[in-house]
Amino acid sequence: MIMMRLQKFLSEAGFCSRRHGEELIVSGSVKVNGLVVKELGTKIDPEKDIVEVGGNRIEAKDDLIYIALNKPKGYVTTCSQERDKIVLDLIDISERVYPVGRLDKDSSGLLLLTNDGRLHNILSHPSFDHEKEYDVLVSLPVPDEALGKMAAGIHLLGSRTRPAEVKRISPNQFRIVLKEGRNRQIRRMVEKVGNRVKDLKRIRISNVKLGNLKEGHWRYLTEKEKRELLKDIN
């Protein structure tokens, strides 16, 4: 019999981070064998005990999967969509995985997919400061002043965007690194400075780079990439 702390089980099952697991336990959201458990020191036997959160049973995962995909334009990042091509159509494995975050239909580039429920939280929560890097091609030559405004932050939908790193590539192209991910953020920022995005490609998420991965193709993350990406889970 191998006993394990309840919050560690929730984390290793890929349901949530250990820290969020502790919050769920204290709030009374977790049941073990039908009984609510609120004590953080509670230990369970993963092979025998039944753990539920919100009425859903949490199963231990033998193998968590992490995938990098080069998403082509025209695919949506939802798991099902009528009349639209979805990114899951490009992943030919039997295990069920889900996109982490979003990359809009008209954009291409790096998208992560996994069956680890913790990953979405650490990539989307502002406290983790994970970087996302994009190559942006615009319709008109972009002045230095416009690049400076995007770097400093622009008011969008009632609040200012966080400071960003911006580097010119050519008169009509620049590279931008964000630490947040608002809906269609880069397109809205470019419109605010009087221009329009022609092509948008994500080339990096945190330590994971798109590299020479061909469009429409995917690969498993390396052990080094997984360790670095998940280092904030505790």
C-alpha cells in the first residue's frame, strides 16, 4: 500500500496544481470514498480510495502527455466546432488531449496540447509570468513610435496591456513578447496604432520553441521542456 497526500494525488493526476488542490480541500470541494475531506494532511491510497471533486471522479494518470503543434490558419482551438476544422484533427493519437489556451482561427504557430489539467492554470495565471512570443506582419510600415506604444502598454477594453518586448524585423514586420493573453490582443493593439495584422504566428511559449516544426505537424515535448514548463507546480 502506497499512501499519498490528497493534494499531491490531485496534482499528479493532472487535475490541478498542488496549491489549488489545497484550496479545493479546505473549501470542502473534495470527497474521499463519499465523505468530504477538509484536512490538508489527509493521506489516501490511490489504488483503493475513490476521490471526487464536484461530483466527478479523479483517476490517477499513468502517463501525462505534452504535445507541441504548429497550428495552420483555418483551424480552431476548441475541441468541437460545427463546420470548422479543429486542431484535434491534426493529432493522431488514441489518448484524449486538450489545447492549452487559444490561438485564433486566422493565426498560426505554436500551440500546446495535453491531458494535464494543471498546465492551463500555470500558463494563463498572471502570477507565473510565462512569455509568449509572436512574429507579426502588418499591412503598412510601422513607425518606431507605434512600436514604442505597444511596448509601453495600450488601453484595451478598459485597462492597459502589460509592458511587452517589441523588436523590429523589417518595415512591416516586428516580433513581440507578451506575458498575458487577452482575446485577439495583438490584433487589437495593432489596430489601436492605425495598422492591420496581415499574418500572425506564435513562435514560443515559455521555454518551448516552434523551431523548424512543419505547419500541421506535431511532436512530444522533451523531458527538459516539460521540467522547465512545470517547475512552478508545487
